[in-house]
Amino acid sequence: MVNNILSKPKITSSGKLDAKREYIVGRVVHLAAAEDSETMCSLRVVEQMKVENGRQCQVVIVKLLKGTLHGGNNNLSVVSEDSNIVAKFYDPDFARSHLHHDSILLCKSSKNAEKHAYKKLHDL
């Protein structure tokens, strides 16, 4: 098994970060719920969809190995174990900004804008 994706990013021999290596097929990602750090789930990357340096988000297909994912309006949507889903990781380590702090703000802003758009679409 590969290490948690939240660990320190891998640096190539040239001294640069590589998104394709960080989100490599087979990598296991462990996530905790923002509102409850005791609620954990584990995901395995099964395919890279849109993974490259210079993007504030990386898009992969993952298999839910352990735990349950809740989403949608009032967390009514539930994804069960062994399901494949498209996952989007907002990752400041690979965003375009030269300053890490700016990259974090860029990723947070992009994520919030997307969450807002999905909420509007759900109401249609």
C-alpha cells in the first residue's frame, strides 16, 4: 500500500512536485470528515482522469475501500464500500501560484465556488 495522500508530497529527482506520481493508480487515500475527524474513509485511486501540474484540482476515479461517503442535499446521498466514484482533490501543492499561501486560497475559493454551483443545480 502507498502512503496517505495527506502526507508530504513526493518530489522528483529534479526537485519538482509531480501530480501524476502523487495521484498514481493504486495509491490509497485516507480522509476524515471536516465536521468529525473520527469519521474516516479510505479510497484507492483506480484511474487518473485529469491529473497534471499547474491545476488547482486533480480528478481521479477512486474505489471506496472503507467507510461511507455522504453527500448531496442534507447528506441524503450515500456511497457504499466497493463503489467507484469520480473524486476531485483541491490540492494547493500543484496549483499555478508561486506562493503556497496564494495556492491554498485559490483552491479554497475554487472549491467553494463549485460547491455553491452544485447546490444551485440541485435546486433546479
